[in-house]
Amino acid sequence: MTTSGTAPEAPAVVGDEIFTVDHVTLRFGGVTSLGDVSIAQQRGEILSIIGPNGAGKTSLFNCLTGVYRPQEGSIHLTPSSGKTRRIDGLKPYKVSRLGVARTFQTSRLFGAMTALENVRVGVESTQRGGPIGAMLRLPRTLAEERDSDLRALHLLEFVGLERRSTDLASALPYGERRKLEIARALGTRPELLLLDEPAAGTNPAEKLALAELIERISKELLVSVLLIEHDMKLVMSVAERIIVLNFGRVIAEGQPAEIQRNPAVIDAYLGTSHDEPEAPDAGQGPTRTELDAPDGGAA
Ligand SMILES: Nc1ncnc2c1ncn2[C@@H]1O[C@H](COP(=O)(O)OP(=O)(O)OP(=O)(O)O)[C@@H](O)[C@H]1O
Ligand SMILES: [Mg+2]
């Protein structure tokens, strides 16, 4: 099931793919953040990327959103309009217009703005009225402003923050801020939503609510979700498929149950040397527990 490797083979998944990453390599000086990574996501799928700290997960998001340009390989996006576009190296705002939105590993909300205003920023980033239209109060711009208020309110409701619309983002508890970031990202009407450790720093009840929210984003909004997460319980409960990165390489890919038992994955998380004798119940004993419930990770 592994998709890594040096052979220039076809993309791993064949079918209705929303994106394909083909043989992508990204280096920073001597560090290879991504080494010959080939992955793909099916439209509508909840796909999770996991791996230890420094594995290259956020680097992959940065390549998918135009923040980094990989030195080798290519990334293609196929929006539902059907036309496949090469997106590696495109400017982030262009990738966003093609239907890719993301949240960040560390909060990037505008703390001095209200919850509603934060979501409006997302909504308005896709509108074309522009600053001149706003200055001249053109009818089209005014209509867009009303629409964006309504849409932002709907999105706050969708993530369960409607009561918070007039609160400053900086005043919200941590778990609500993470939800607000998701609402803002949804404001751009994405077809693909990238979530970078959305559960980091949240409590168990918030993690449960987040799992439900991710499922609703997929089922009700028909948005494909690519999820980076260290919380294995959350990943195992929502992901339809999991890809594991370690030292910038894909080391495993499969269904949650397969991944939990995969010796290479267990090694990567526990740092077990291959020279050491294997535990008699590898995959069922402590290692499994470890994969079931490590918490946190870098925020
Ligand atoms: N802008 C950069 N400059 C130099 N090195 C970088 C840069 N971005 C990422 N790296 C390096 O690439 C490697 C992968 O980093 P990345 O942030 O993608 O890991 P990650 O899997 O997201 O880790 P974490 O779980 O800790 O968030 C690391 O060695 C990191 O130091
Ligand atoms: Mg990261």
C-alpha cells in the first residue's frame, strides 16, 4: 500500500482525484523536508496525514497552497469544474481561488476583530467588488457586503459559534478559536480544506466536537478534507484513509485499522530500532496504545 519509492510510477490512487502530488521533493539547504512524495486524494474523501514531528506534514500543506515551491515533482488540482490545473508554484491567492483553503498549525486569527469579522475576511477574499467599489458604495459592492455578512453568520452557526459573533477573536477560549479558523477557511468556499493540527491544545470534549464538525464539513458541505493531526483517537475516528510521513517520505498508506498495526508506523512513532528484538505482541500491546492516544504535538 505504500506510495513512496523511487520508481516513476503512476499516481497512487486512480479515479476522481481532487489533487495529485507526484514525486515532489522539497529541500531547505541540507534538509529534505519532502523526498519524492507521491500521494493523491479522492474527491469527497477525509484523508489524514500523520507522522512524527518534523516529518514534513506542514511542508506538504505549504507546497499544496503555494507557500513553498518544490524543487522537483508536480502538484495538480482538479476542481469540480473539471479542468485539471498544475498548482505547484502558483501564488497562494491563486490556489485559494481554485478552491483550496487551509487553517494553520498556530492560530492566525485577527485578535482585535470580532468572530464575525474574522469569517468575513475569508468570505470577502473571494469577492471581486474591490476597494474602489467599496469607496464608491457601488450597488454590487453593497449587495456583496450584505451577502458576506449573511454567509459569515451562517458559517459561525455551522461551527457552533453564532453566540460569539460580536466577541473579539482574542477573547474566545482556545477550542472556539480553532473552530473560528475553520469557519474563516470555509468562507472562501473551498472544495478542499487543509486542517493543520486543528485539535492541538483542545480538551477531550472539544476534540469530539471537532470530529463531528469535520464529518459535517465532508458530508453536508461536500468539501474534501485533508487533515494533519497528532491526536490518533481523532484521526482514527474520522479518517477514511491515512498516509504516514516520516523524514519527508511516505512510509505507509491505508485504512485506519491497517495503519494502527503497521510495524513501520509503530517504529516511526516509537523510534524503535530494527535491530531490537520485536515485542511478541507488537501492534497489540503498548505500541498500539501509544498510537491510539498520543496527545498534543507541536502547536
Ligand atoms: N522554511 C523552512 N526553512 C528551513 N527548514 C524548514 C522550513 N520549513 C520546514 N523545514 C524543515 O522541514 C522539516 C519538516 O518540517 P515540517 O514543519 O513540514 O514538519 P511537520 O511534520 O509539520 O512537523 P510538526 O509535527 O512538528 O508540525 C523539518 O526538518 C523542518 O525543520
Ligand atoms: Mg507541522
